[in-house]
Amino acid sequence: MADARIFADLKADHDRHRTLLAQISETSGASEERETLFEAFRVEVSAHAAAEEESLYATMLGNPELRDDARHSVSEHKEIDDYLGELAEIDMATGAWLTKFKEMRHRYEHHIDEEEEEMFPAAAEELSSAEEARLAKVFETRKPKELARAEASPPGSDERD
């Protein structure tokens, strides 16, 4: 695991997501701050998930030792995307929005903890340094494109190439 940049990139995104989730939790009602932070989180997570699937997960799916972990994580990405779509439909000033947000936050934090503690170490054992370097390049190239796509897409649409 000489070139673990792919895992560092993904972890850095996760840390940004945790910060955004904490900031959203500190807001109340349908405030401009809550709306802005939630939209930033939605765009960032959508782009992250797409770029992660197109880099790390695509490679993991081709490895029988890693395939189940990748499938599990892809299904969790879809679950989070569904939550984001549902949250976009609920009035932010209601208790229903806060309840759904707390559910989504719990599920997402569980997902990223699982990736960092279990999946990334398992992938690092199976991938060569050259594969890790290639995956980092794919992720770093794809993420800005996915950010632009996520900004242009409605919540929960999961529209990708």
C-alpha cells in the first residue's frame, strides 16, 4: 500500500461530510443557512459517491475477494441518495424533516465508518500500489465532473453517465 492516495482522498471527503452534517445539525427551521449547508452536502455526497463508484468500487467489483463489500457500499449509496431526495421534498421547518435528516445522518455516518474501518483496509490488502495510484487519478479526475453534474441535478435523481 505504497500509494494510498485514493484512500486519503476518500477519507478527506468523509471528513468534509461529517463537518457539513454537524453544521446542518446546528441549524433550525427553514433558514437560509440550513438550505445552503444541506445543498452543499447533497452536491458533495452525490459527486463523491459517483466518483468513488467509478474508481474504487469499479475495481473492487472485478475482484472476487472485494466484490461483496463493493456491492454493499453501492447499495448504501443508493439508500443515501433516496434519503436526499426525500429530504428535498419535506419542508425544512418541520419536525418530519429533522427526523428524516437524523435517520440519514446516522445511516451515512455508519456507511463511511464501515468504509474506513473495514472496506478500505480490505481493499488495500488486495490492490497493488499501481492500482491504488491509478484509482486516485480516476477519482481526482472524475470528482470535479461529478460535482458539476450534481449541482445541475435535482436531489434524489442519481443521474450519471
